[in-house]
Amino acid sequence: MSQATSQIMINEVELDFSLFNPDDMQKYLDTTHVLEKTQSELSEASIESMEEYIALLRKGIHTTHAFFDGVFGDGTANRLFGASCDLMDCADAMFEFGQQIAKNAKNGEQIAKKYAPQGKKGK
């Protein structure tokens, strides 16, 4: 497998991930469902006290850590964020993950076009 489609870089940490590996994609799918559910809950939550705000921050951070550990293996969140992080660190890492995935998808499309069967010529 080419390096372009099997390595992504987040927070200066190199991680193995391929859009074309069914195991990688299954882990991504499984963890994305949980992430989307939590994002929905957080966007609908009303904050009436500082304690509720702190609880929402913790939930968002915990969910992001669980996402990265679920996709890349236990301990990945610690490698990405260290001992302490805030919700903006998590948001930045999720954005970077999305950017890297889009880049790998584009590389994959180029490879697919290169090796795709060409139509018959001469007709």
C-alpha cells in the first residue's frame, strides 16, 4: 500500500489509517456513530450553570479521545493531546483528521483513475 494512503499526521503524530482498508473503515464507522450522537447532544444542551458547562466540556473531550482511541488504538489520544487538553485542541485535531482524510481520498481517486480500465478505442 502506498504511503500516501496509509499514513496521516495529526498534531505532529503519524498514524496508520487507510480509506481502502476495511478494518480501518469499520473502526471509523463504529466510532463515528458515537461521535455524531454526542455532538448532537452537546449542540442541543442548554447551559444553566458553570457546572453544566464544565460537564459538557468534559463530555466533548472524552468523546473525542474515545474517537481517536477507537479508530487508531488505545493510547492514541494521549499521544495526540498529552496529559491535558481542552475542547479546542480536540476540535483542531478533528479538523486536521478531516483534512487528512480528504487528501487521502483525493490521492485514492487519482490512483483509481490511473488504473481504471479505459473504454474501447477505434469504434
